[in-house]
Amino acid sequence: MSNFHRLLVALIWADCILLASSQKGSTFAGSTSTAVFPPPNATFTAADAFFPDGSIVGFPGPTATGDEAEAAATAPALAQVDSIFPLVRPDASNAKSQKFDVTQHWGSLTPFQSVESFGLPNTSPIIPNGCEIVQVHLLHRHGARYPTSDAVAPAFAATLHTAATGAGFTASGSLKFLNTWTFKLGAETLTPFGRSQMFNLGVGFRVRYGELLKRFQDLPVFRTTSEARMLDSALHFAAGFFGVQSYQQDYHQYIMIEQSGFNNTLAPYDQCANANNNVSAFGGIQGNKWAAIYLQPALKRLGPLLKGLELKVSDLIAMQQLCAYETVALGFSNFCGVFTEDEWKGFEYLVDLEFWYANGPGNPATSAQGIGYVQELVSRLTQTRITEFATTVNGTIVSSNVTFPLNQSIFVDVSHDTVMSTIYVAMNFTSMAANGPLPTDHIPKDQTYFVNQIAPFASNLVGQVLSCPASGKPTHIRWVLNDAVLPLTGIKGCKQNKDGLCELPTFIDAMKQRIQEVDFAFDCFGNYTVPVPDTIVDGQFPKNLRKRN
Ligand SMILES: *[C@@H]1O[C@H](CO)[C@@H](O)[C@H](O)[C@H]1NC(C)=O
Ligand SMILES: *[C@@H]1O[C@H](CO)[C@@H](O)[C@H](O)[C@H]1NC(C)=O
Ligand SMILES: *[C@@H]1O[C@H](CO)[C@@H](O)[C@H](O)[C@H]1NC(C)=O
Ligand SMILES: *[C@@H]1O[C@H](CO)[C@@H](O)[C@H](O)[C@H]1NC(C)=O
Ligand SMILES: *[C@@H]1O[C@H](CO)[C@@H](O)[C@H](O)[C@H]1NC(C)=O
Ligand SMILES: *[C@@H]1O[C@H](CO)[C@@H](O)[C@H](O)[C@H]1NC(C)=O
Ligand SMILES: *[C@@H]1O[C@H](CO)[C@@H](O)[C@H](O)[C@H]1NC(C)=O
Ligand SMILES: *[C@@H]1O[C@H](CO)[C@@H](O)[C@H](O)[C@H]1NC(C)=O
């Protein structure tokens, strides 16, 4: 046998093995399975003679509670959230150093970690010297979740499974794992890691601001929306904040209906037509321009590794998403190591583009969506009830001092990434938009808009209402986003301040002006298309192009 023939036989033989193993796997590759716990016929009885609860068993031992913590005022420095335990940190395919952390390049799918700075490097969430904290407003996102039902990740699994059950496909090299890969993710709900994020956020909030609980004369009312992951997030936050033994007795959870047709400031897209049509689809259009560029090398590299299935750019986006989703759900993902560091930077920027043009400064219906929360904020800060209802505020909810108390020292609202991003624009946090519209053909050097910093899983925005000098009377406010203080200099009247402080009356006046200048009816319901080129940076349809129909 000549060398050539030997090689040929070897190749054929190798191919046969590959084919055999892939055919074995090919019928189920990409298939979807569902969890079956708890066992369907196992029953749970609340009052169970075999398993009496703690109050019946007794003997709890000493139960003295300590005093409330207030680390935001008493600690010399605050702990940073820098762990994603118990998730395994994946490496990029060409990892050059430990420094490159793939998990921090997932945009809105990034697990929250403390942000170093938003441009005020010499301050921290610690209460500035001489000030006293009198109130906090927390707005946070839910924890890590499964893909939404419309995400491209489950669609990719379906494509793969169709190929597997049809003519079959063969994957090799870095994609070899696809031969036996199945889709193990659910949809929409929190993952176990997402639950721990919420619990930890609650614990952290108690340690930093627990002292404010002493000001309550009645039970706190916290709000969330009705979606499963939202309520689950709120409950896990409360469990961390109050403790699982008592949280159900320690506060009231108000659940606002999240559904088309219902006014809801924490889910405003349901009452804003232009958040559900081609105006919001513009984010995807802009993102796709960039995806077609940054994923070209991956398409050339990975395409030949898959026989029997032609990879498209959208499949690669799905695979990058699957890296994030599998990691936050299953602890590890084979998809992560398929892509290079540059491709991860490209993916991060893809999400930045989608948010900027769909839910951020560059979309004309953004401020309108965020303004309802701003109205509620002003209502709380001024202890004045809202009387005009022309946005997403639900008058039934906010007119009652039971469901919407105004005199709390701690406010907690749970919302979504795409809502928080509209609220930043409505509040005029212009430092995020400082360097203008994002280009779709390259990553700019001077970028100021990073979704992994402003809307990751468990993202949290804290408004600190302060008394400076300490007198009990509120005088100032500042905003801490994911542990870094935001500059407020874009807000009318707020002066340069190294700690990000703005005088409270000035801030309130500016918010009232925002409420006046946002044209909710037009921006949400006007029949317009996004102007091209889209140079919008304030989340509103340009006043000079406006014509009412
Ligand atoms: C649970 O129910 C299934 C059928 O519904 C039955 O086959 C099975 O034996 C039951 N298991 C137990 C432990 O009762
Ligand atoms: C708010 O004020 C009312 C009436 O003065 C009081 O009953 C309630 O306990 C107060 N709530 C808080 C959190 O201070
Ligand atoms: C306002 O909220 C209440 C309470 O959830 C609900 O019954 C009502 O339908 C809501 N109204 C609108 C217009 O959303
Ligand atoms: C949305 O845009 C697509 C293509 O860009 C177009 O085919 C469709 O008619 C548009 N829909 C509306 C409601 O404008
Ligand atoms: C819901 O919002 C609309 C404006 O978008 C308003 O006309 C209506 O009164 C609101 N309903 C309630 C119950 O607040
Ligand atoms: C709520 O408002 C009613 C009047 O609308 C008032 O009588 C009552 O004292 C208020 N309760 C609280 C807790 O503020
Ligand atoms: C909003 O931001 C823009 C740009 O910084 C500024 O010109 C405007 O005065 C601000 N408006 C308010 C009410 O803060
Ligand atoms: C929007 O305007 C276009 C033309 O400007 C028109 O063809 C279309 O019917 C309008 N759509 C609605 C819902 O009014």
C-alpha cells in the first residue's frame, strides 16, 4: 500500500468513526428536555404530623437579634461584588491571560459585578463626610434567567435538532461537542444562580442600609411586576433582606400586572405602541450591521467544522448567547471557548448597539417609557400624589397610601434591563450618552455606554437621599449604579460635585421639567419612523421633525 493509500484508508476509517459516533448522537443532538422535579405524585402537606415546623417543635435556643447594620455610613470601604460563585469562569478560545473575563462581555447577560467608576473615581457609595442618609430608592433588575421565549438560542437548538433528525450533521474541532449537545434551558424564569444574586442583593442591602428600617412606623411596601422571574426576584431579595423565617410577615409585596393593556411603570413597554413595532426593531437592525462584520472571521473558521448544516451569522450570535445562558443556568458552557477575545468584545458591543438604538439614548420612544417611574420618584420625594395620568402610571395604584405609601425610608422596585435603560435616559443621566451615537461598523475608542455596566443581571440603582450637614432634613440626593456613583452634571442645575451630590430641590425641579418636556403620546403612539441617520441622544423624537397626524 502506498503512503497515499494508507492515508486514504486512514481518512476513510476516521470518517467512519466520526460518522458512526455522530449518527449515534445525531438523532437527539439539539433536542430539548424538561425537568421533572418535584416528582409528579409526591404531595406536600402544610401541617404535617411527620414534619412539624419550627414553631411546633420549639426549642429554638437564644434568639436575641443584633442592632441594624449601616455599613454605607460606618464602614471605611464597602465590599465589592466580584464573584460569580458557583459559576465556572470560561476562557476565550485564544485566552492570552487570566485577565480577560468572558463573563464580563455578555452585555445584559453579564452577572452584576461592582463597577469601578462612571467618571467620579474619588468617591464611593459610602455616605460622604458630614452627611447622614435619610432615605434610599432602590430600583433593581431581576437575577440571571433562562433565555426569553423569542431569543435566538432556543431557535438555534431547533435548527440543530431538525438537521440531526433529517440528513444528519457532523461537527468537528471546537464544535465537536455539538454532536451530542442537547438544549437543557427553560424559558424566562430565574436560574438557581439568579436566585442567589437576588438573595445576596437583599443581604447586601440590609448590611448597608438596615438602620433605615428603624424609621418605619408601618410595614414597608416593596414593588415588583407579575412575571414569574420578577416575583421570584422580589421574594429572594426579601428573603435575603429580612430572612426566610420572617420575610412574609415583615413587609408587603405589591405585584403590578405586567401584561399588554395594563399601566405599569416597571413594565412600560406594554403601554407604548412604538416599543413594539419597527421603532424598537431599529436596535436589532443596527446590531445586525455590526454582527455581519465582527463575526466574519468566526464564520470562516467555524463554518467548515460543521458538515451538513450551514452556519449563519445569526447562529453564531445564538452560540454566543448560549455561552452566557448555559453558564448562568448550568454553571459551565462549551460554547464559550469557541470564540476569541475579539469576538467576545464584538458580542459585548452588539448588545450595546441593540440597547442604544432600541432601549437607550438613541431610540425616540425611550424617555417616554422611563418617565412614569420618574413621576413616581418625584411623588415620593415631594410627598405629593400624582394627579394627572397620561403616561404608564397606574392611577389606581399610586393614588392609595396603602399600595403606594410616600413616607417610606426604603423604597424597592424590581424591573427589567430594557426598562432601567429607559429610566436612565428619562432621568437625564447624560454621562452615559456623552460620546454620542454608537457607530455600527467599529467599536469606538471613547465609548461611554456599556450595557454590562448599566443593565447586567441583578443591576441595581440606588438613590441616596442625604442630609448634609446632618440634621435629619433631606438636602441632597445622589445616584449609585452598580456600586459606582453617577455624575449628575447633565441634569439641569446640578453642579459639579466630586461625590455626585445634587441639591434635592434642584434635582426635583429638573425631574419635573423632564416630565413636562417628554411627549408621551407622540413618542409612544406617533406614526413615525426612526430618523436616519439616527443622531438622537435624549430618547425623544426630534422636536423639529414632529408633525402630528
Ligand atoms: C406515581 O404515579 C405514576 C403514574 O401516575 C405511577 O406509575 C408511579 O408508580 C407512582 N409512584 C409512586 C411512588 O407512587
Ligand atoms: C407614614 O406616616 C403615617 C401617618 O403619619 C404613619 O402611620 C406611617 O407609619 C408612616 N410610615 C413610615 C414608614 O414612616
Ligand atoms: C391598575 O392596577 C389595578 C391593580 O392591579 C388593575 O386592577 C387595573 O386594571 C390597572 N389599570 C390599568 C389601566 O392598568
Ligand atoms: C417594518 O419594517 C419592515 C422592513 O424594514 C417592513 O417590511 C414593514 O412593513 C414595516 N412595518 C411597519 C408596521 O411599518
Ligand atoms: C393608564 O394610562 C393612560 C395613558 O397612557 C391613562 O389615560 C389612563 O387613565 C391610565 N389608567 C390608569 C388606571 O391610571
Ligand atoms: C391614608 O389616607 C387617608 C385619607 O385618604 C387617611 O385618612 C389615612 O390616615 C392615611 N393613612 C396613612 C397610613 O397615611
Ligand atoms: C437634560 O440634559 C441636557 C443635556 O445635558 C441638558 O441640556 C438639559 O438641560 C437637561 N434637562 C434637564 C431637565 O435636566
Ligand atoms: C402611518 O403613516 C403612513 C404614511 O406616512 C401610512 O401609510 C400608514 O397607514 C400610517 N399608519 C397608521 C397606523 O396610521
